[in-house]
Amino acid sequence: AKRIKTLSVSRPIIYGNTAKKMGEIKPPNAPVEHTHMWTIFVKGPNGEDLSDIIKSVVYKLHETYPNPTRTVEAPPFELTETGWGEFEINVKINFVDSAGEKTLSFYHHLRLHKYHNVGTNVVKTENDVEGSEVESIFYDEVVFNEPNEDFFKVLMAK
Ligand code: SLL
């Protein structure tokens, strides 16, 4: 029987957030209860611009935010906000039209605080230090199964 070999190409990405507890200096329009400034992003593992394959990234924030659906249409596909709480951010990656790929949707838990292990438990570290950076960043590989010819060329060009 004839075997059909499926071609798949993977592209490494990193996504996640950095956060800082704000001190006296806050953005002028930030509500008083906002304690942290954070940035969520999608990029290459070495900071590469992924605009050859990504058209836009949509971040769906907690409904406590005004206009919670935020679309970023240019690299580095990052969004900076202020806030007081951690929540799940729905990240939707829209690939370039020529790829003919469907949207990739996943969740990232926005992390603002430091946590530490106590035995087998994970405990929030009290008293965040002003200005100290927290990060929660993940490496992943996007797998494109049987990419169309044009998109295959784009994927191979890097
Ligand atoms: C919590 N489940 O209670 C979470 C919800 C919501 C965070 C966190 C600011 C929104 C605004 C904000 O940080 N919301 O702009 O008012 O911890």
C-alpha cells in the first residue's frame, strides 16, 4: 500500500508576560487600585519578528477591563496594561491570510506575583518588592500540517 507522508513544519515561539509592581510613578490615566504594570507578548525565542507568519494577535482580557478584546496588528505583538489582579488571558494568533491556517487559540495565566514552593505546595510570596520583575514565559512550537505551497516557502525562508 502506498504510504502518504504528511509534511509538517514547526516554528518555535515564546509567549507570556512580564510584570512589575508600580511605585510612585504610575501612568496618569491608571486607576488608583492598579498596582502592577504588565506586558503580554508573542515573539520568536530570540526576539525574532514573527510578522512573516502572524497577521495579528488578539488578547481577550478580564471583563473588568474596558474594551477587553485587544487586537495587535504589528510586531512585536505585545500589549502593555496596568491592573491589580491575575487572570486568564485568551490569546488568539491569526496567521497571515496566504497561509490559509485557522486561528490558534490558547490561554495564558497573567502572572503578577512571585510564588514559591513549600514542600509540594505553591504559595504566593507576600509583599511584592516595588520594581522587581516577575515573568511567566513559555516556549512552544506551532506545527503547520501540510502547509500550502506559498506558506511552505515562507516557512522555509527562515
Ligand atoms: C481576581 N479573578 O479576583 C481575578 C480577577 C481581574 C483583574 C482579576 C483591572 C481591571 C480594571 C484588573 O486588574 N482586573 O481595569 O479595573 O484576582
